[in-house]
Amino acid sequence: MKCRKCPQKAVINMRQHKLALCAVHFPQWMVEQTQRFIQKYRMFTPEERVLVAVSGGKDSLSLWDILWQLGYQVDGVYISLGIDGGFGYSQKSQALCEKFAAQRGLKLIVVSASDQVGLTIPELAAVTQRGKDKPCSVCGLTKRHILDRVALEGKYDALATGHNLDDEVAVLFGNTLNWNVGYLSRQSPVLPARHPGLVRKVKPLCRFYEREMAAYALVRGIEYIYEECPHAEGSTTIYYKTLLNQLEADRPGAKLSFYLAFLRAKEKGLFAQFFPEEEGLGAGGEVLHTCPNCGGPTTLEGLCAFCRMVDKVHEMGKQT
Amino acid sequence: METVKIVLRDQEYEVKGGMTLRDALNQLGINRESVLATRQGELITDDEILRPGETIRLVAVISGG
């Protein structure tokens, strides 16, 4: 198969776009498209400072690479979660992020979850017994808290994450199966800061298939952690992604059209009543209070969920 | 050697040479949307004819918890 733009051999065929590109034109196209999405969804401007949350995976490192190529003012933040999984998952992923940043002369902020809370994520999950037998719930809560704090302390205008289209469609599929309108109403390429304790969240890769992100990382020679997080095995997200890829194999473009039709429906106000525009209101229209400890948002008066969890850990430490 | 070795993570498969990568993946029950294929480190598209004796390494692309 030949490249659409030159006589070279194509390295990827994107059936949903009827577009095959070579090793030169494919990464160029990815960079151009990312710029188009940043502008289309008004994510950020060249004058603004952006913090990219990197995990050592293909998506976040590729995002950082693309934004760097586009000339944005972009730093990275890596959260060390203390997950080992028998192969040093966190250690290995941190080393890859550090190497990536050093090769490009970029600034990487490293934050250790155990420095913040006193325990690694697996230890925290075991102590708090939050999220049944998996640490994913504790991990998500901790990461969201740390990322907002780091972005606000560093006075960044936006926090960019490497969510790709497959991530977005898996979430959309799950929330549609359950008609979870609160979550559906909040899903967007851009989530404005609705509270002084939050920073704007943006997803510049939200229209790229996961396959394209992996291809971009390979073509650009980006070293990423290939092994999955040991706690992700058997996750619902992976199950949904597998199902959706079966659909995509039979009907090229099904994932993209599902997502874009959802965004169009949202634009027309399909979920507007569930997600009021005003700042200071949560997804269900509830008032967002301010946590007296960290300044973050909370739907209940008093400490936020993260600070309550940390308090619980400290209380348990005193008792033992 | 007539066969082609296809490697995905720690799994190794064998198919006959001369067929397309697309047909080989179909035969093995591997969804082409979930993998990328490399020949000697270079990405290839699924219309490529597999050469007897070669090794094709597949890269799994799905991740996330």
C-alpha cells in the first residue's frame, strides 16, 4: 500500500479516514491534526502554559512530543505511584519519562504519591479498603488531587492528558450502557475549571485511535512502557475497548462516528440540564464547597474525598 | 522454510508464507484493530504478503485500567 502523499510505502492505513501514510507523512499529519483539535475545541493558546500528565505510556509521551514540536510552552508531570507488579512498573515508567525529557531538554516535575500520603498506592488501597480489591479507585483519586495541586501551584493554564479516542469511546460506551447522564454530560475534550481549586483539563488526542498513537510512538522512536499497569488486567475499560474494536473491524469508523455524534448531540444541548454552565456548580448542579485543608472542590461541606482518605490513614497510623 | 512466525507478547504463532498479513490475522483470530505489525522493526500495513521464513512482531495497542 502506497502513501497518499508520496510514492513511499505506507506504514499505517487509517480505514476510518480512508487514508494511508508513510513514515514521514504520518507523524506530520498527527502533529497537524493535533493543532487543529487544539484550536477547534479552544483548548489553549500559544501564550498559555500547559502541563502534560505523563505516565511513561505511548499516549502521554507522544502528546508531550507533539506539543513540544508545535512549540507550546509545555512541561511534564510524572506521579510515582509505587506500583511494582514484579517488574518495577513505576520505576521503569519514571525512568522512561526522565529519559524522554532529558533528550528534548524539557522540564519534568516528579511527585511521589508516598511523599504526599505516606504510603504507596497499593498500600493505600489495602489500608483504606477503597475500591474493593483493586487500587484503581484510590489511584484515580490521588492522581486527580496531585495533578490539580501541581498545576495550580505552578500557575499552569491547562492540564493536558493523553486520553485517546479509544479511551473516550470506552468511557462513553460504559456510561451509555448505564445511562449515567451526570458523567455523560461532563465528558468533553475540554473541561473548564469550575472551581478555584481546579485547573482546566484538555485532551488534545481525543480524536486519534489508540492504534494511531502506538504507531506514532513507534515511528518517532519514542521509548514507552509496553507492559500494562499490573492492576489494569481484566479491567472493564480493556473489555469495552476489545468489544469496540470488534465493531470497528467490521465497520471502519464506528468508534469515531459514535464519539463525534455524541459531541454534536452535546453541543445541541442534549445533556445541558445535567451539567449547568455556571462556575462553582458540580455535575449534578450541586454547589461545590472548598476543602478547608487543600482548597480543592468537594460536593460535601468539610474535607474533600482525598483529604478524608489521608486523615483516615493518619488516624489508623496513630492507633497502631 | 515455508512458514512465517508471528509473535504477539509471549505468544508465538505460525502461518503459511505467501498470504497477506490481514488473512494471517483473520486465521489466528487476532483483531487487526488491536495490533500493529512490524517487519524488522518497520511498521507494515495488512495488505503486505508474508514471506516464508520471516518473523512478524505484533505490537498490542490496547491499554488502560
